[in-house]
Amino acid sequence: MSWLELAAVALVFLVAASILWSTVRYGMPPMPSLGRAQQAMLEMVEDPLPSQIVDLGSGWGNLAVIFARRFPQAQVIGYEVSWFPWLYSLALKRILGLRNLSFHRRDFRSASIEDDAVVLCYLAREGMESVRSLLEQQRPSRVTVISHHFALPGSQPESVVELADIYQTPIYRYQLRWPEDQIEE
Ligand SMILES: C[S@@+](CC[C@H](N)C(=O)[O-])C[C@H]1O[C@@H](n2cnc3c(N)ncnc32)[C@H](O)[C@@H]1O
């Protein structure tokens, strides 16, 4: 095996190990929302159009890209802990030249959520608990949470759409307000 081949194998191993590590550490692989799920999530954004859209756990960045294209008036921000998917999403942003899109390699638990933001999630139960804690800490006056597959614990969804796939995957939409309608315990 040449040095070049050896370097390529080492790189693949490093990338795979880092994705595995973040999956074990944060409980969710960088599995993207695709096709019908993306479409259903886009359709759940209602007027007035948001000025901030935050993807909590942005993976490879594809969902954030689609939202940045559909909502050019909004700043779309992705937070991702896994460095290779994050690098990929940076490259995607650069290639597509989307100026209203940014990606941070950061734990979303330190994200800043503005009033009237739209929050996107495709996270397992533990991650959804963290989303709830983040919102309770920040108390935006109004926020829309759109979640692929996993419910936000302690809250009643305003609507749920079931995808026409074999799992009938749910997409949840929540409207939360502070201080009036605090998240129910
Ligand atoms: C299933 S993917 C979803 C990707 C994208 N949101 C989508 O729907 O296409 C979930 C991502 O969340 C990331 N993640 C999980 N917990 C996180 C945390 N606390 N902070 C930042 N990223 C996190 C994982 O690394 C993973 O890439």
C-alpha cells in the first residue's frame, strides 16, 4: 500500500470514528431529513415569516440549506457538534453562496434563540429534553418548534403531520409563548 492510500484509509477511519463518537455522545447520528420530511417541515412555517430559523443539530446542512433558499429574508443558523458533517455543511454553503446561512460547530445548548424564531429539530428523546431546557432558559416571547419524528417533552403539539412512509413518521409543530403559555410540566 502506498503512503497516499494509507493516508486515505487513515482519513476514512478518522472521519468514521469521529462520527461514531458524536453519535454515541449525543445520541443521534447525522442522518438527514429527506424528501417528504423536508417538504412537510417547510410547509409548517406560517406567516408572519420568521427572521431567524435555527437548526439544532444541523448534520450535513441539507435541511438548513433548503430553509435558507425558501426563506431568504431569514437568517438560518445551524449548530452541529460532529466536525466532518459540519465541514461538509460549510463547503455546501460556500458552493451555493447562501449569504443568509451560517453553521457553527457548537453544542446547540448554548444557541441563542430570538423572539419569533423557527426552531428545527431531528433529535432523539434526550436531545429534545435539551431543546426544552434551552427554550425554558431563553424564553423567547414566541417560538415555533418543528420536529421530525420526536416530540418535545411536556408540550402539546399544535399540529402533527404523518408522512406517507412505512413508519408514518410524525412531524410535530409547536407554538410556544412566554410568559403566558409556559411549557407544561
Ligand atoms: C438526525 S441529524 C439531523 C440533521 C438535520 N437537522 C436534518 O434534519 O437533516 C441530528 C444531528 O444533531 C447533532 N446533535 C445532536 N446533539 C447535538 C447538540 N447537543 N449540539 C449540536 N449538535 C447536536 C448530531 O451530531 C446529528 O448530526
